[in-house]
Amino acid sequence: MSLSNSTLLSPSLLSPGTILPTNTHVSGTVNTIWGDLLSKATSIPRIAIKLKCQLLGSPPSNVYTSDDSGQTQYIYLIKLVLLPKNATIVRPESFQKSTLAQEMKKDKKSLARKSLTIQVDHMEVISVMRKGNIIEVEIMGEGERWVQADQGEIWKILTDAPGPSDWFLDPTPPIRATVEPRLKPITDLPVPALPTKTTTKNKRPSPAIDKPMEKKAKVSPPEAVQEEAKTVVRLGPPGRAVVEYHSRSPVKSAESILAQPPQILQIHEEIPPAVSHNGAKFPAPRMTSTLKARPTEPPMVEMQTPMNLSATTQVRGVADQDVRGVQNAEAGPSRMVDSVEDLRLRRREAEETARREGSERLRLLREEEHAEQASMDKLRTELRVSGIKYTPLGNTSDYQIVNLIGIVIDVPGPPKKTKAGDWQVSLVIGDPTTHDTSRAAEDMVLTLFRKTVAELPIVGQGTPMLFRNMKLKAWNGKLKGNAFTGDGNTWAWLEGRSLRFADQAALIPSVSKPEIDRLMLLQTWWRGLNGSNGHVGGWEVRSVSGGEKGRSEEVGSPGGNGQVLLSQVREGMFFDGLFKIIHVIRNTSPNQPPYELYVSDGTISSIAIRNFHNIYGDLPPSAVHSVAIKSRPPPEVENMFVHGNVLKMANIRAKTFRGEMELIWSEHVTIEQAREGWKARRCNILGGDDERVKVIESRIKHLKRVDQDLTHDYSALDPNIDMTYTNQRISPIHSSDPKSTDSAPQTTDQQSHANYTNGECSVEKETRLATHLRTIHTDPIAHPLSTLEDILGNGTVPNRFRVRARVKSVHPRGLPGVSREIGFPHAFCTSCQDTHFAHAEWRYRFLVILESDQGFTLPVVIADEDANGFLPPLPPISTTSNPNDQRKTAAQLRRICAQVDTILLGPKMDGLHSRPLVEWTIQTFLASPPRGQGEGVVVGRVFGMWSA
């Protein structure tokens, strides 16, 4: 026995009430062994030992979150309370003299070692307590445990007392086997539908007939025709049975039954039909054997003793009798035939009813589809009502004043103030004549102008709207609509089942029922196009005449009151956020926000996200957002900013910075938000029992995988994500496995094809070389293509090779942890006395590890002029003492280092570099160490490279 196959205890399991899984152990140094075997609190025998160990990660703060990502090592004091099996309360004076006490003393003495490994299968975590930097855990369990010392010795403690075998506890007594085998396998036979009481082949039960008029003398049938009863009895282990014949007359002893070996009868699933007196054949009942004994006689009322019972009756027992089956058998074949025919008729009637109902449902479904298609076709035609004509968007032309009905596809941004002093907002609207998901949509952009921002509609995606007197004009080949102030234009939109107006007095004639029906039909089309809710993103605000406004509940989000998914957030939105904290950054500089929270709700955003510190927490970059806390919140709120907490934060604002979106927890609300009911700076922490927390944890669990499939379609987690954008970002990337042949993203003309051989499918993918970085020495005669294996086996120096390999890693010069400042003992070069650094410059000098598809690796040097040919140019050395200039230079060098990583390792996709296959030219030479310090080594350097 060895504990090498078991798993070390994980801190994620250390939650009170958790039962530890099978094959789990804990290892550590022995800290304390309790001397008393009896617990003073419960008087139950136990062995208590405390181990000191170090584990990666901390216990979870609740059952849904973890306080640590498993990268930090903590000190644990684990107290193991080991109880004997079926331990009970004992009296101390009697326990000290018992055998159990002597065995437990020996076990306790055997634990006096320096370090131990103890099996903790199925033990329960009682308590977890953090005291400073030490975490104390108490675990309790009963039963025997394997223990292993650090020298490899292994033994058991609290060994369970040996008990009887399972067959000994079986209430069925065994029967001696005879010379002739009595067992036959019956595991393949179905469960019997009738009791096992049967008759002989020569005599079958017949239906009841009228009694004869005259009594006739009862003639005993010959012995050959005499009925014999038989029973199926289980002998030995389950799965085998024997058919045993015995006489109907009471047997005085079991010895007469066992005097002769019983006959063995083959059990058949089908029995030939019985023949009645008039020659009619009854359907044969389906008879099968059972695993349990069946009674051959109805239960007797009289007291039975071992002398007036047969051996098989003693084996069976009254508890196994099937009373209902016996009654059915006694009723006769006629009743059985009636019940079978009745069941057949009922089944036939049920099948006919189900067939009619299915046909009716299919007919109604087809009629509904035809009616829906007819309704959708109406959206492509003009609508004329009350003398007003509404033109479909696809039928409009330049220089027209038209009336339009469409649905809001997107709101590009918040309202803005023009130079003339008006406020404007742009809406992208569409209908079935312009919006097509299979091609580039030709939706129309409408720009609405008003004197005040309160007069502009604040709507979201999926809102149906109607417009009157819109001016159309072509711009860059596309029609664009404008609603200028004072031109007599107006609009209305449908919100739920209510119609909202910008200015109801301007709608002459007023909106009638056909127009509302067209708006509702358009909303139905949009919902069918984008899912059940149709409201993909954004939040809505009711806007009615007179300036009255109010918040509306966002459809399709986890909760109401303006709460949206992070994947739905767009620039300029104010919303309520519900997310989990991935990382917390506390800043002390007055020029930076006090807190920066990196959060995620498990959804993928389709726009670029600002992540200044490159913190992802094993999640895709597009799933992690940064929330800046501009001013320090109250202490009770600051305590909520802990890794792993799920927060609901109100009034978060989204803005873009250099094309990337970032979130800010707003300090104050705007005037419009105050009228809409917004409150400033609300933050609540959600418990682990909240269903919204479980949904977020399940999404993050799908995204966070150790061996992540980079071709996974993350949009399946959130139906609101733009599939086109996601499929472009989540494309196959280069594999880091040396045996992998998937080395580059496949273009349309390089799609992998499948070969089918012997029923198996194998995929072959063409290897594609990187185009952004390659060698200039491509002559196959002067520089033939070699492999890393050839370079490692070639000792001729100097020599040049052309190889294809990937960059496995990049390393600076020197040993890790050793300062390289000693290379410049003086402030300037003592040879040329260049005190102003006029001839000094920055240079590339570092090492890279090249790796081939066969798994061979080769370290090479990239330095000096050879590196300047394909890497970004370095800035000049600045001698200024201005700290701002020094910070700018340091930031520029950091950006250059990031660019070098991208050139050599490829761009990052979901947090991992793609590692493209590059064609290199390498020169090997002999590097000689200082005299007397060893032999020279063969070193390779990169030369003759070019980058796009």
C-alpha cells in the first residue's frame, strides 16, 4: 500500500461541513500529539494530532468564491481528530482496561515521528480559523487510516475489527450441492410478469365449466400424469437459480427431500399454449425465472414448524410472496386473456389519439407559420393610414421628405451639443428591407436635433419608432435622415404596451391603431431575429411630453432597474453593474484613483477594453473590465473591495480612452439621472446563496480553464455578443505542443481537410510560415534548409544554418537575481573620456530559446546590429535629470520591449502568445571563456533577419 496515488489536500475544500473526497491525504511536520485518548467534552475515544504544513492558496470565504487564485503559499495548522469505527461514549475507568485503549496507545505512539502523511478520505471539515498569517483547520473522521513516515514506512492506525463476510450475513441458508449441477444462469432473462407457480407440461389450467348433473367417481390419474409443483429457489450468490420439484403432500423432514438429486429443468421464456376441452388454444402466459424464491402454495394460517415444512419452503420465507401474482394465477387463463386484450385495445386507442393530436398540432403550427410569414411580408410594403404614407427604408431615395417606421438597431453615442447650440443624437434604424444578418446591413442613420437635451428621445436597441417629415439626403453613397429643429418633424416610439411621444400636439393626425400594429409587428420581427427578448443591450428611459421621465427595467439583463451585462455596455451609458472582483489595486498617488477594480461577470465584450495593468485572472482579455473609483468611498464600502466578492454597484459610467473602454464609478448623478430616480454611489455585496452569484460563477467557470480550448466559441455563454466579431477574435492559434501540426491560423484557401481511413477521421493542416518576420537569405543553394537537430549535432564552427522554428521564451542576459550594474564601474568610459555620453547608445542584447515541431530546443543570441535590422529602433540616451523626461524614456523602453515580445512570440490571443513559425538564419561560433576558466562552448547568434 502506498499513498503516492492519492492527492494532496486542496485549500479549496477547506470549508466547514465539507466531506473530503476519496484518495486525499495531508502531509506535514508533527506539531502536537494529544496525550489523553478520551475527549473531556464528549468522553469519546480519539487520537488527536496537529500537523504543520504549507499549501498553495487560502480557504474559500464562502462556497462560491475563493480569496486566492492558488499562487500564494500559506502556513496551515491542521488538527486531525481520528475516531475508531462506530465510536461511542465510554466510561473512563472501563475504557482504560479495554483492549481498544491498548491498541489506540500503540497507534498514538507510532505517530511520534518528525513528519507524516496521513490519509483523510471521507473526513469532515469542522472549523477553519485564520490567526494572522496562520490558518488553523480542524478535521474529524472515523475508521482506519493509512499513515506513511518520511522514510517511506507505511502502516495502519485504528484498524477496524474483522467482521463476518457478506455471505455470512445473508439470511438465506445455503443448500449442499449435489453431484449433478443444480445452478443455471438466468441473468439474461427478463423479470417475470406472473408468479412462478406453474403446472406440468401434460396438464394445463382450463376455464371453469358447469358442474355435471351426476356425481362421478373421482379417479386418480396415473403417476406419470400426476401434477408436480415446482419452485425457483436462489442458491448461493445472486444471478443463479435452480428449478426444484417436490411433492404437494407435506414432507415430514428435510432429509427426504435431499435424499435424491433433484431434476434440472431448462427455463424457457415462452410456454406452449394450453388446450381447453373444446380444442381452443389459450395464449401462453409469458413465464420467466426470478432471483428470489416464489411460493408454490398460498400462505397457510396454521402454525408451521420445521417438521411440517419442506426444505424449499424454509428457504423462501413469507416476506418474498407475491400475493397479487398468486391471486391473478388463481383467477384462471380466461381473466388473464381478457386483461391482455383490454390492454391491447387501450394502447391502440391511445396511439390513435396521439396520432390525431400530433397531426392537429402540426397543422396549427403550419398555419401559424404561414400567418407569421404573411405578417412579416407586410413590413416590406407601404402603410397608408389617415392620408399618411409610411415608406419602407429600402424604398426611399435622395432628396425626399418621408414618413418612416423602423426599429432602433444601435445608438452610437450620447447626445452632443452642436456649434449652433442645438443638441443632437444619432439613431441607426432598420426594417426587413435593409437589415439582413447574412450580409452587410444597409441600415439608415437618423440625426435628431432639438434645442434642449430633454426633448431628445433616450431609447435603446430594439425600440420600434415612427418618424414623420424626415428629410433624406445621400452622404457617401448612403441615405441619411435629418430632423432639424422647427421643420415640423416629430416622432413616437413604443415602450412595452405604451406609446410615448416627443410632442403629441405635433402628431397631426394622431397615431392610429394600424400604425401601432405596425410598430408591434416590427418589434415581433426584431425579437424573432435576435432571440426571445430582442432587447440586446443598453438601458431605456421613458420620455413623455412635459419632461416627465422614469427608469424602465432593462429586458434580458440579470436584474432590473438599469442593470446590464458587461458585454452590453457601450460608451456614454450609465448603468448598474453586477460583477465579481478579480483583482484589487490600491493606489497611494494623489494623481491616481484610490482603487482600481478588475471585474468580470463571465461575458465577452465585443469592443476593446482598457486594461492598463494587464490583469486577466486566467480569463480572456475581453472578459475583464477595469472600474476606477475616483474618490475614496466610506470605510464600510472599502471593506467590500476584496478579491472574490460579488458586488452590485449603482451608477457606473462607461467612457472610451484612445479607442478602449473603461468604467468609472460616478461620484454624482446628472440632472437627467436625478429626475429619473438615480442615487449616487450605491454598493452592495451579494451572498453566495444569491442566484445571480451562481450564474456569474458558472459563466466564469466556463471561461477559466487550465488547458483552455482557444477555438472555443465564447459567444455561447452570452447570446447578446456579436458573433461576427467574436469569430474573428477567437480564431485558431499556433499550438505550443512540439508534436502539434497546427502551427498557424488557416485562411479560407487553407482549410483543413479530413482523410477517412478504416472508419477513422484524421485532420491534416498545412503549416504556414510567419510573414512579419523572415530571413533575407533564402537561396536554397547557399543556405539549405536544416533542422535544430542538425545544428545540435554539427560541431563545425563557424557555420551558418537556415532553420524553421518558434520562439519558446525570451531571456535577458546574465543570471536571474544578479545585478548587472557592476559592468559599469565608472560613470563614463575611461578610454575616450566621454563624460557627456555623446557616443553611448542603447543596444539589444538578450537570449531566445528556439523550439522545433519535433521538440528540439536551441538557445541563440540576438544582439547589436543584427538585432537592429528587424527590431524597433531604440531611443537615444538622455542625460537629463528631469524626472518627467526620465519617466517618459522608461515608458518608451517598456513599450519597445512589449513590441519585441509581439514580434518574436506573436500577438496575444486570449492572454497567450501565438508563437508563429519563423524562418531563421543562425551562425554558430565558439565562445571562449577567460583563460583558465574552462573550455569554450558553441553559441548561436541570429543574423540576416528582416521584419515588415
